[in-house]
Amino acid sequence: MTNPASYRPEPKSIPTAPGVYRFRDPGGRVIYVGKAKDLRARLASYFQDLTALHQRTATMVTTAASVEWTVVETEVEALQLEYSWIKEFEPRFNIKYRDDKSYPWLAITFNEEYPRVMVGRGAKRKGVKYFGPYSHAWAIRETVDLLLRVFPMRSCSSGVFKRSAQIGRPCLLGYIDKCAAPCVGRVSAQEHLVIAQDFADFMGGRTDRFMKQIEKRMYGASQMQDYELAARLRDDLAALSKALEKQAVVFGDATDADVIALAEDPLEVAVQVFHVRAGRIKGQRGWVADRVADVDSSGLVADFLLQLYAEADADSVPREILVPHLPDDVGTFESLLSELRGAKTKIRVPKRGDKKDLALTVARNAAESLAIHKTKRASDLTTRNRALEEIQQGLGLVEVPLRIECYDISNLQGTEMVGSMVVFEDGLARKSEYRRFVIRNVDGQNDVASMHEVITRRFRRLLDERRAAPDVVGGQIGHGDEGPLLVDPETGKARKFSYLPGLVIVDGGPPQVAAARKALDDLGMDDVAVCGLAKRLEEVWLPSQVDPVILPRSSEGLYLMQRVRDEAHRFAITHHRSRRSKSMVESLLDDVPGLGEVRRKALLKHFGSLRKLKAASYEEIAEVPGIGAQTARAIVAAVTAAEPTVSVNTATGEVTGQ
């Protein structure tokens, strides 16, 4: 580990101009690239006391051994140089967005004498016009097949084209009029180029012109009684209409925009982009990246915009870019993109209307993409085994923790405190083993005391069940030395709390870990390993240790521990919401005349939550068994008069209220 003070440059030697800087490790390898409006101020922020830095930043500066910079004239130049260096050096501490899958493009090779339309993947090439990307290659091929009827351009490979030219006969597409057959001279290179350009214009959104032209020719042929030509043009018009139907219309106007959304957690971020051209969704694409640097949501957007558009051609940059958060230097990005496009490009956050609705849809896609990525990563057996081994090694455990239990406390201003216990076995959630706890013996908001109570109750139950369970002797139920029977002989099911975990994880830092360790020690259970996972910096805390264990950001072990912790938090929040909602319903209904405990329970069972009860009509409430018309009116009056006192942030799961 390097001391940053050993390579800190003299502050006066650092210019105050805009520029790009890079940190190198002892081997000279570039590990981080950044840009700044003021190089002196930005670099000074890296050489603070390590305890004041974010853990990721502290790891970077202690890994580095030197820093250097390059001064540029403008912030736009800094942005361009930053991207060039990131691409050249691939620094380990810069966020790298990776496609969550390989997306196909529709490409027209205008760099050839006879342009070809094809479906391809991978990096773009100069002189080729691209459309998309699209979700499925088969969908593009269907569209191309429809359009070749109207725009019969070349779609064959170079080998097929040369062979047809040598033998003087076109391929099958030439015979069925889905290719103008330039290979045998039916059209000249210039005529074929016009067909290819019309194809590109139609794919680019300029569709009305072609639809009107074909419709006009169709009616003209009909008036001239050339019904065969009219029928063919009618079929061409139907083919274009069918191709357009495959592209979802999201805006009535000719909106030209890219809609970007993020879904993030402390370890990873997923990005989704919908490409909207002429009001239609022309393509969709997704990326997933590890969060290796201390970057907030605005910084994530800035990094993504840089990687998405830095090498884009003019046609790939839209008139408008809709983002969830504005980058800090939004003006610089707008200048760069406007320069690339050759016209003004605006970056903004949609606030209302259809664009806001589409942004929410893209956000749901991003969240789904992140969930699928995590599921795939967690379901791999080799990855799970490596994660468990990394946890064992990182925490110094005697054995691999095949059973992990995690505990979390949820409360609302010290009331309705609940705890959760989730179980992972062999790296997979075992939901049948989940348990909930209502905190009974803690006054006020005290997470530490609540954690002590939950751990005590869980493991006291384990000890009680083991004392009550018969032992196994020679295959008979008795009291021998083979250990307690973990399966109830009457039901044939496992006893609820009979299994000892290999590791207990608590959501929190040293205070929560100390509380859990004390609860286990008080019960005489010194053979259960305990650790805490603090959410802010993802540090792993062990009992009686001053410094946390820092697992690498790319560690599968840390990833598994985070999943376990997040699942415990989700389970606790779900329980908390349910109890809070029911208690609110009961308190609202206390003063309703003629409504006793039995009928209150009937209402709770029927509607399930206060929100659903408030949304119910008078007739729906009256249909509940035991609720008459007069009581239903009183209930409606009670819930209508009540002010909302609780809300749930759906993004974070946090419960807030009065």
C-alpha cells in the first residue's frame, strides 16, 4: 500500500486550467483517468486524510504511485482527451460499461460500390450506415425481407455477388424481384445507390414521402386500368405498413431522442437506452458495469454519455437526450454533442407528459436488466462456490459457510420495530427458512438493542429445540451421543430453528456486530461466526477488530454478502409495511360506531391494506360479510377524513411518515 503523500505534487506546480489527469501504479500502468475544470483544486481533493475519502477513492490513491496531467484549452477538449485515454489505457478504477448482451444492427455498406444491406454485430466501421441496435436479429431480417420488395437493393455477400457476375445470372432474389441485380447489370451503380439511399431514408424515419408516392402511383395505375401494376403497388404499400407496425409509436410528433435510465446498487449499475427516431422506437440497448469508483448518479450519467457518444457519427447523435440526472458539466457535454451532430443537441430530465412516461418505462427495463444480471451471476454453481471460499478466506473462518443467516432491523421513528432473518444455503436463498420478529422488549429507536433481542430469541429457540429433541441411538429414538434429531418424528419436517449457521451477518457496523456477538456469548454459543456489512462503504466488520475487512470490489464473496444483506432488508421492509398498514387501519376504525374487533379483522382480511380500503367504494365495503350499509357509510367517512401519515419510497424501500 502506497502512502499518497510520497507522490503528492507541489500544489503550486499544478495549473488551475482545465485538463485531464491520470494516476499510475508502481509498475507504470494507468489505473485511473479523470478530467477537471481546475486541475489544482481537483487533484488536491485526492490528497486529504484517507479517513475523509470514500473507500473506493482511498483504495485508488493508495494503489497509485504517481500522478500526471495534461492541460487543454477547453472543457470539451478535456472530455475528448479523457475518453481517448480511457479507451487506450483501460484503467481498472474507471467505470467500463459492458453490453449485457450482443445486440444486432441493421447496416448498409455505403463504403462499397454496390451498397449491401445486412444484419451484423460488434463494432461500427467507417462508411457504413447503422440502424438500431435491435433486440432480435430475426426481427430485423423480417423487416429487411419486407422492405426489399419496395427497395430491391443488394443483400448478398461478396462471394455470391462475384459468382453471379461471372456466370451472368442473378441469384434467387434477383428472379423474385427482391434485388435489382446490379451484379448482372440490370441497374447501374448510380441507380443502385439511389435505391440504397431510399432504403436508408425509410429506415431513418422519413417514411411519409414513400408511402404517399406509392399510394399516388397505385391510384394512377388503377385509373389507367393497369390493374396488375396497381395490385403490385398495393402489396408494396402493405409491406411498408407492416414494416412500420414493427416499430412502436411512442410520440405523435417527429421526436428525435435517446432516452436513458439507470438502475444501481452499491456494487453495480445497469443502463438502458431507447433510441427514438421520428417518434418511433428504433432500437434498444443495455449495459452493465461494476461501480469501481466513487461516483454518484450524475457522474454515472456523465461516464455513460462519454462512452456512448465520444466516437459516434453525426447520424447517431439525436436532437435530444433524456436522462435521469443531469451531469455536473452538462453544458460541456451539450457543446461536444452539438459539435459531433452539426446541430444543437439538448440534454435534459423529463418532468411530465409522454416523455416522462417513456423514461419510467426505460427505468423499469434497466431494473429488470440488473435483476436478470444478478440472477444469472448468482445461479452459476462455480461462481457460488468461489464466493463461499472467498468469504471463508476473507473472514478467516474454519469452514466454508454453507449456511448463512442475515439479520436486519426496520423501524419507523422508533415504532413498529421489526426484525428479519433470511437464510442462504450453498449461496442460494432458502425462503422457507425465513423468519420475522416483532421487537417486544426495546423502548424507542434502538437498533443495537433490537439486534441483541432478535439474535437472542433466534438462538435460544435453537437451544430449546435441541434440548427438547430426542437423540438418535442405533436407529431408535432415544437420548444417546449421536446428537439431537433435527427432524420432527411426528411431522417428518425439519425443526424450524434446529440448524446452526456457518456465518451470521448483521446489517450494520461495529455496534450491531458487538450486540450480536454478546447475544451469542450470553447463550454460550461461541462457535458461531459473526460479521457485519455496513452499507455505506460495503465494509465487513468482525467482532473486537478496530479496522474492517475490505474485500475487493470484484469479489464474488462480497457480491454474495451484499445480496444476502439486501434480501434481509427487503424482507424486513415488507414485514414492516404490512404491520404498519394493518395498525393504521385498526386505529382509523377504532371510532367507527358498531365496528368491533371481529368485523375489523374481516375488513383487514378482505382488503389487506389501508390503500386498498381507501380505494374501495361504498358498495364494495358493504359486500364484506358482517358490514351493513350504515357501517359501510361510517367506514367511508372515517378513511376519507384521515390524512395520509405514511409513505414508501419504491426506489429505496424506505418507509417515511409522520
